Amino acid sequence: MTGPLTVAKGFGGVADPYADRVAASPVRFLYGLNPLAKLAAPLPVIVLLVFVRDAATPLAFLALSYAILLIGVRFTPRLAAVLVALPAAAAIIGLGFAVWTDPARVDQTAPVLQVGSWTLYSGALELGWATGLRLAAIIGLTLIAGLSTTGPDLVRATVQQLRLPYRIGYTALAAFRFVPRFAHELDVIRQAHRVRGAHGGRGPFAAVARWFGYIVPLMAGAIRHAERVALAMDARAFGAYPDRTERHLVPFRARDVVFIGLFLAASGVILWVFFPWGLG
């Protein structure tokens, strides 16, 4: 026996922003895939990249993730910022690791920079940038699911395909939705304090005083919201039945299997091409 239908509104009467979903564009294909497929496809590669020590292999996987993102998701300023920031962060991290590398391990390579008794060798730069590229490639592969998947759809997929108990999945989803609400309430409290001229002044002590003034009303609002969420869940018989009838289905289709197969095939080609350098 199944429980009552879930409704388009979230817990606590908050409208579900993902209830009125539109069909994914054939070009922006990532939005139409099952979240579990977008997680399962790059997961073996992410694990393998932890053990790769060269720079060419993670660079190839970073390029693959960029190609998938540029084709599969909508191009937005946020995506552009991420695509620009990721290589920059990899370069900075790589330079930092190069500076921290023990010179005794790479002193047989050519020196690049010398300051006093300290010398930066080309081998240290290679190791540092390989580490930075490896981290960038891992992050880029995780963005395939992160930039094209919503929290509710991920929870629905884990409940429907992985048989995660819905009591755990939807309770966690309700808890995650507390975060944006708290951010809004904190903004309202700050505006109210500014209007009343409370905790004015500058400096660290004034900042601490302002934050203490935010805590009590924020906790009171959190308690009231938690009570409303609990009442809404009880009113909808949440947890009264072993399973629930889903209004929004997230099926695992043939396209998901094709995506996983193509991604693993492309990954296999990359590893085969760079195998002597990637795992040697």
C-alpha cells in the first residue's frame, strides 16, 4: 500500500521551484539525464585520477569535462566564471606545490629560478602543475552533475533507483532547504537592525556585537520554521507508510545507459593513449 501523493509544494508550504520543469533541449542534453547517470559515469575516472601522476592525463580529462559542459548545459555567466577560474586555480595550486616540493627529489632537473640558496627546479614545476591539473580535472568531472542537477531530482533518483528510504531522502532535502531560508531571514534581520540604528559603529567589537544581535531572532525564526515543517510533514502522513507515490518521476532511460557507455569509452581511449605516462 502506498501513501498519499506528494504535492507540488515543498515541506512547510514552500513552493517547489522544480515542480514545473520543462523538457530538456536536445542539445543541452545533460538536463535530461538521470542524476545517477551523471554521477556514475565520471566516478571511476575520479577515483583513478587520484593515482595518476602525470600532467597529460588530467589535462585530457579536464578538456573532456569542458567539452561536455559547453555542449550539455546552458552557457551562463556563472558557467563562464567557473570555466575561467578552474585553470587559474590549478595554476596557482600547481605553483604552490612546486614551491613546497623537496628540492632534493628534483635537483637532477634543470633549475628555473634561484633566490639565494633556494632553487626552483623544472621537476618541481612539473610535479606541482600535475597536482593542480589533477585537482582541476576532478572538480571539472564533478561539475558535470553539479551544474545540471537539482537537489530534489537527485533525492528522487536515489529514492526511486537506489531504494534509499524516503524518510531519509526527503528529510535531508527539507533540511537542505533551510539554508536559503535562513539566508533570507538573516538579510531581513540585518535590514531591520540598520533601520533601527542598532549595533552601529566599526571595528571588530562592533561586528561581534552585531552578530550576537542576529543570533536570537535567527534562532527564533528557525524554531518557528521547523515547527511549520514538522506540522506540514505530519499533515501529509510523512513516514506513515513504507513507501510513497511519486508525483515527479526521474526514470533511468536508455539515454542514461548510452551516456555512461560513451563516457567510459572516451575515458578508456584517453587512458589508453596516455597509459605509459599516466600510470607508469
